[in-house]
Amino acid sequence: MGVAVDNPYASAGPWLRGNMHGHSTFSDGSETFEDVLADYERRGYDFLAMTDHDIFVDPTEYRANTTLTLIPGVEVSRNGPHVLQIDARELIEPDRDRQTVVDAINAQGAFAIMNHPNWGYNFNHCPHEVLEAVDGYAGIEIYNGVIERLAGTPLATDRWDMLLSKGRRVWGYAHDDSHSPIDVELAWNVARAAEDSVPAIVEALRTGSFYASTGVEITDVAVADGALRVTTSNAQRIRFIGKHGIYRQTTDGASASYALPTDAEEAEGLAYVRAECYGAGGAVAWTQPVFLNADA
Ligand SMILES: [Zn+2]
Ligand SMILES: [Zn+2]
């Protein structure tokens, strides 16, 4: 028996940076849709999904006036924990049962992300029972920028490690959730996509070929010669984390390798490995996990 490694990262293709959670005056944002696009474009973003609350804004008419690759999105907000609908085709019913919401999102070929779990005075916008009970979402927000100025905590890697430790294959996303210009460029995803197009970027973001960041730049994530290797341009320390959130290795420097287990029992105990890359000023980049399976 050996060990099989599921690595979500595409081996080639451009790294493209974008935000998939933002609001305009179509819902409760302070700026017009056009002004928000211009802001992200000026900062050199490659793609953007605007996700106004419970309203579907078709980005088609805005494409002529921006260099951004625009992905259609909605934030399903009424009646329960907020759910992002990415690559949206049409508005869905905000059913109280979030399983029904996620199923409806998937049925139209879009994908779902559970938002800001640790928002609010109880740090519990999305109860963990809901995250565990609902199936079929692509991932959760592990960092939500606007919560820097709201109650709760932007960070939700605690929820992520709990889900991953129960065998769930869910990705960790970082978004601005921008409602005003002060929320822009706090957190983003960088996708390794086959090309700069809506279908290719959506596919990368849906299948885990991306990393989340608040400022550290990853230039490569690869599994080779039995190790997970992470290369960055500006990390000062890289930490590898496995099942139950246990720190498995900490390495100082801009790149690091973690030797993956070759023993099936060890692989089962580890279950997954993900890296956190820390830079100056508290900036972090989070890789997606690679999953380990005993291979018969
Ligand atoms: Zn929300
Ligand atoms: Zn939002």
C-alpha cells in the first residue's frame, strides 16, 4: 500500500489575482458598480466578481469598459447565513434551508462559498452545525476583509481545519467584501488558471487551483519528489498544517518543502497538508490543502 496525493494546483498557466465578494450601490455599497470596477482595475486586479445582496447584476454590459475579467455573482443574504453564488446565471430563492440554496446554485452551474463564518458579536454568523450539515459548497471564506472594521474576526481558518479534519474537501477563499473604498485590496485570491477567461478562472477557483492572500505572493506550489514545495517572493516564515490544525513544520525563509509521508498509516493521520506563508506587517498567504489517501 502506498500513498496517493491529490494536489489541486495546475502545473502551468498564469497566476491571476482577483476578488469575488464586493458590493455597489445596487445593494448596500457606497460606490457605483462602475466606480468599484475602476478602483480594482487601477490596482492591477485581473478578475472581479461583484456580489450585491440578493440581486443579480449581469456584468455583460460592463465588459466593454474594463480590463477586468468579470465573473457574475450574487450574495444570497436573506433568511440565513450568507452564501456566495459565483458564476451566477440567475437569481435563486433565498430559502431558509441553506442546503436548498447550495443545491440551487449548483443546479444552475454556479458554485457556492459559505461567507464570513466568524462575523458578529458571537463570532458565529454561520453556525458550525450549518457548515457541517450543508453539503456541496466549494469552500468557505477563511478571510473576509470588511470584518476588520466589524464585530467578530475576519479569519476563519479554525472552521476550515475542523471541516478538513472531518474529511470535507472544501477550499479557503479570501475576499474584501468591499462596501466602500476603505475595504478594497484587503484580501484576494490568486488563481492558477489555464488562461485569462471567465470559464478558466472559474474552473481554477472551483477546483482549488488558487491561493488566498492578504499580501504574501506565492510563485509556485508543487508536489514533487515526495514533498510539498511552496515558493514565495516575500514570505519570512512558512508553516505546514495538517489534520486537527496541528502545526507539522515551521521553516524560516521565502520557500519551504515538507516531506509527505510514504507510510499509509501516517498519511491517514495527517489527512491533508496546507501551508501558511507569513510576511512583513502581518501579511499571510494560505495555500489550498493537498489530500493524502492510502492507495490500495
Ligand atoms: Zn455577507
Ligand atoms: Zn458581502
